Amino acid sequence: MFRLFTGLFIRLGLAIASAIGAASVIVMLVFATEMSFTGSDMDLVGSIDMIAMEFMGQLRLTLSGQRSLMPVDTSLLRAIRLAAHSILLACIAVAMGSFAAIISVYFTRGRPAIRQRHWELRGALYSTPTVLLATLTMVGWNALLVLGSAVFEVDTKDLQFPGTSVVIKWVSAIIVLPLSSGVYLDLRNHMYEEMLALEQSDFVLALQANGLGVSGPLLRNLIGPFVIRAIGKLPQVLSEVIVIEIIFDFNGVGTELLHLLGERDLTALIGITMLFVAVMTALRGMAGLLSLLMKPGSSSEGAL
Amino acid sequence: MRIPVVCAIGVILALVLACVHTAGRTTVCGRIDSTQRYQAPSLQCLLGHDEQGRCMVDNLAGGVETFLAPGALASLVTGVGGILGGLGLGYFGSAPRILSGVSLGLIESLPRLVILLLVYSLWDHSMMALGVALGILLVPALAQQVRVRLRALEAQDYFLNLRAHGLPESRILFYHMIWLTCGGEVLRQMLAAFGNMVILETTLSYVRHGSLASSDCSWGYLLQRSLLSVTELLAVAQHRLRGSPAPGGNPLAFLQMLSVMGAFFSVFWAVSYLGRRVILGYENEEKP
């Protein structure tokens, strides 16, 4: 127990130290960028004060249930709202990838030939960067619309990509992201290998010899590492989300980031990058803590 | 030698040849000729022409210049930084270990694309600066791999045995540790860094619609422009399917997109494949 708490404490400390260090690097980079843009002196403390005041003011008003008296739709708050959308999109994409991986493992269990084909598919998909997959999706969808409009004689102009339909963009992003970021194939492969190793382990053989069911213990031992790996994939998907949002012309943090760089909005740039660092550090920390908690021997229940 | 290996090496050689082909030219892209707009492939121009009548082979060769040198720089930074970081984590004493651990943790915590965009803006859209930044951001992955390999061999008293045989420390470090133990992984990660640079350059020039692209024939810009040709083609198809008179359009316009995609895919595939082959070759090789 003492070792567990020491491990947790050290990991938490390292995560916080990394976040602070990364935030400092970003602040320095943003200010260096600003200096190169304007060529003038900059007020570092003033900008950070502004971000802190804006956050605290909004938080206080929200907690007290009052309406905000300050102009809420500032670029920073807008960027944070959009970042929340992007994080949600990344979470959904990882969840979809995980679900597809579980389904795939379930149906290809005990079929090595299919697994081999998956390896080849994995190689091909890894060779397909997000920008290509997204472009192919757009072209493919528009070609389908052309065919559909000709066959059914309906006007499909509103559904064209990248058009105005948010639903089509979300659906396409959720399909493209798990494939282009390798989430689906990584998780699938990981789960398959873990399952093969567990099926040949002594305790599963002992259960089978005693005529007991193995599905429950197998699932309990598989799900922990699987969840940790899925959470660990989130930062990677978050980076891909930025690219997807820009290509699909999404109203998200990717387009906002480019807009902010163009506008040279220093406060919002710092805020948004800080938010990213915080989210990524939190996700990495969560994955690390989960792996520590779920390590065999960290609980009294043991492997079963 | 197997066919895929020959193909992958061929792609890398083609990149080098493309750079040699465009070296010393005032304009790296193809010559603009409106009379050749969307012309079909011919012996003079194997991949056809784009919407400005430029030869796609010349365009693609010109685009190589934008990522070849930055990609090589990113690979170099990743290789050197990864080896140093890995040795810091797994070979030297506790102080370098802590220093390396904190530095690598710090780099890992940075949101990659955001930092790259900032660096791109900060250094006046310099692709070389972007290459260095990308190389640094990829250092932790290689350093961790180097550390794992060194630790695994250390646990088997491999290095202790070498020292017991009287081998000098420099030979153990540079030959046995870096070259024999980690060489495959280092080469793989360096190739991966090059592949990442190709993707990054293409993505940046695609998403900024060429406004920040260092060249008019950057592959991302060409890909983005080729969407216009596909839209034009789809409009023609729609009219033909409906039986209405179609506006003028060349059915070969989609070749522009196919050639850019093919070039992009083959470069990325080649570096990934060679990386996998290198690591397999190293793992199958018997250690002295």
C-alpha cells in the first residue's frame, strides 16, 4: 500500500511538473511569436493576469448563479468552448475505435487468416495520413451524392462536402479519426494479443479443466489494460482532430487556432495552448494512475 | 531482394533524382501553358497536366524540394537527440537520468501541432525551423526505446561481460550500445521522422490553401488545388447522368489528384516499409 501511494504521489508530481514546464515553454514561444509579429515590447504579466482574471471572474459569476456582466464572447472563451467540442470529438472517436476493436476481436477470435489480413490492412492504413483519408472521404461522399441525385432525381446540393451540414461532418470525422490515427487497429491488435496470452495462461486452463466459464475472468483481465490504452490514445487523436477540423471546415479549435494565429490574439493563443497542455497532461496522468492501480498485486483480489 | 524492398528504395531514389532534376532551376514547378490545361498523359509528360497546363511530373519533382532537406534535418535531430536522451536515461548516472527524464517529459507534454504551428509562424514560415522542431518533438519516443533496449541487455549482464572481456568503454558505448543494440530502432525512428515531415509539410500547405506554402508546387497545395478538378469532374458527371447538356470539362482532370495522392502515399509507404524492414533485419541478426 505504501509503495502504491508513493508511486501515485511521484506520478502526480511529475505530471504537474511537466504541465508547468510545458506551459512555460508555450508562454515563451507565444510571446516570441508575438514579438516577431509586432516587433514591439510585450507585457507578459499583464496578459497572464488578463487570462486569470477572465477565468476567475467567469467562475465566480457562474458559481454565484449570476449572469455575467462582462462581455462573455471574448476570443479566449470562444476558443475554450471550441476546444471543448474538439475534446468531445476526440473522446467519441476513441470510443468508436474501441467499440469497433472489441467487435472485431470478438468476431475474428480463433481465425488467424483474418487476423493476418488485418495486419496488412494495418500497414496500409498506417501509410494513409489523415489529410489523404479526409480528402478521399470528401471526394467519395460527393461522388455518392452525384450518383444519388442522378438516380433518385433529388437536389443534394445542401449535402455536399465540406458544406453546411454539421451532422455529415461529425459522422465523417468520427469514421476517419479512429482509422487515420491508428486507434482502431492499435487497440484491436493489443486486445487480440492480450486475449491470446490470457487464453494460454495457467489460471484459464485451470478454470477450463474444472469445467468453469472463462468469459468473465477473461473480460475482467482484458478490460483494464484496454481502457488504459484507449485513454492513452486520446492526446494523439486530439492532434488529429485539429487537422480534421481544418480540412472539413469544422467550427472547432483547429480553425480557431489558425484564425488566432492570423489575428495574433495573444491572450487567446496562450489560453488555448494552456488548455491543451492541461487536458493532455490530465489524460496522460489518468492513464498512468489507472495502470498503477490496475497492476496485478496492487489490489488484494489478485489476477482473478 | 524482394519486390517491395526494391520499390521502396526506388521511391527514395526518385526523391533524390527529383531534387537533382530541379536543382539550379529558377522556377521549380512546371512551365505554365494554358493550351495544355488538363491534357492527357503523354510520353513527354507521363502524369498529364494540371489546371494551369503545367506538367504534373515537373510539379511533383519541384514539390520534393520543400520537404527533402527539412525532412533530413528532422531525422538527424531525432536520431542525435534520441540517442543522447536514451543514454541519459539508461546509461549515465542518476543526475543525467533525472535531467533527461524531466526534459523528455516536458517535450512529451507539449501539444505537437500547436507548437509546430507556433514555430512555423515564429520563424517566418521556415520549413527548416519546422524540421528542427518536429525532430525535437519526436525525440522522447526514440529515447524511451533506446532506454528499454539498454536496460534489457543490462539486465542480462551483457555490458558487464563486455567490460570483463577488456573492451574499451568507448567501443562498448558507440559500437555495442548505439550501433548494434539500438541502430535498427534509431534508423526506423529517423525514417519515421522523415515521413512525419512529409505529412506535416503537406498538411500545412493543404490547410492554409498554399498561402503559407514555400512553393507553388508543394504537394499539399497541389492536392488542395486538385479538389477543384474533381469538383469540375463531378459536375460534368452529374449533368451526363441526368441527360442534360454537360459543361465543358476534361474527364482526365482527376489524374491530377491521383498523381499527387499516389506520390504522397508511395513516399510515406516507402519510409514506413523500410523502417519495418530495418528493424526486422536488426532483430534477426545475431549479436556478436
